Amino acid sequence: MRIVLASMRTAFLEAWTNRRSFWLQVTMMMANDLVWIAFWVLLFNKVGDVRGWDARRIVLLYAVLTTAAGLALGLLANSRRIGRMAVEGELDPVLTLPVRPLVYLLTKRVDTSLLGDLIFGPVLFFTLAGPTVERTAIYIAGSLASAAVLVAFLVLLGALTLLIGGKGEQSDLGFQAVLIFSSYPLDIFGGATKFMLYTAIPAAFVTGLPVRLVDEFHAGTFALLLGGAAFISLLAAMSFKLGLRRYSSGALWTRA
């Protein structure tokens, strides 16, 4: 645990070393988020409600999405790099340490720009998403579950590189897919696509269910969200552990 805490501290200090660059990246990400919010608000103000979604709900969706992305991809930036790290031999030194490899890897790097999401999300929620005590509590719980799903999904894809090989492209493709689908209201999808968003690409657990819960809490929906987060987290941890058993170093010196 001490090594993990030290790793997190080092990651933050590295990100904070160049403060001008730090705040520039954070500000640029927040500006990017603001542009997307403006686009959706203008769109819904022009076309009206779409399958029960309006400007207010899309603001809530982006509050959850940016908060979860800030947690999963800002604080735990290596979640989307595990496959690539395996290919480049970056896992080798970690496996010699007396720590849980996955936990250590996830806390080893901070993505400065995505910390802008972590700031933007709560600010957006508390200014435009109608916060109350109940809604705030559900928003926090939903965002944490959403972040857990996002991290687990990316770890699972990284573990696929360990299991079946490749250059880590599984994580890149999966990241783009889940981010794109999570950025749109869940209810605009139907049939096989919507089923896919509850299974193969768990975007429904990243934004769809958390937003639904904040708007109208149901114990069954909350249990589904927590159960889905727990299941994919367990699956990711088991897959990563199994992948390590099959791991063959990608370091250049081992290929000579």
C-alpha cells in the first residue's frame, strides 16, 4: 500500500512540475467540454425533446461522463495503456515489485488534460443540473460506479492483448467506442444496438443508468448498475491475472 500511495504521489508531482502546462491542459479540456455542452444545448433548444431527452438531461449526462472520465482516465491514466505497456515491455519492472501489479499500474500515471474533466463535471452538475441532497448523493455514487465500469472495461481490453496478442489496439478501439456511445442519450438507441450497450460495450453503465438514477431513483436500476460494475471489475481483474500468466515480455532486449 505504501508503494501504491507513493506511486500516486509521484504521478501527481510529475503532472504538477510544470504548472503553466498543467493549467493550460486542464483549461483546454474544460473549454472542449464546454463547446460540446453548448452544441447539445443549442441542438435541443432548436429541435425540442428527443425520446424524453432535453437540454437539462444532456447537461446531466455530460456531468456524469466528464466526472467518470476524469476519475478513470485522469487519475488512473494507465487503464487505457495496459496493452501497449505489455507490448513495449513496460510491465517487466512492475512484476518485480512486492505490490499488486494491476493496482500499481493504474495509479502510476496521471493524465493532466483529463483532470480538466474531473473539475468540469462537478462544476457542471452543481451549476446547471439541479443539485439537491438526494440528487448529489446519487450523482456521486453513479459517477463512481461509472468510473469503475470504464476502468474495468479498458483493463479487460488490455488483458486481451496479454491473452491473444496484438499491439494494444483493442484498448484504443474499445476506448473510442465506449466514449462515443456514452456521449449520446441511451434512449436514442434501440434493438441490437441498445443490447450491445448493456453488454459488449457497456456505455449504458457509464452514462445511461447513472443519469436515469439521478433523475428518478429506482432500487432495481441502482442494483443493476452496482451489479454490472462489480461483475465487469471482477472479470477484468481475473482476465488481467490470467493474462499475466501468459505474458511474454515485449522488451526489445528479450527479442534479440
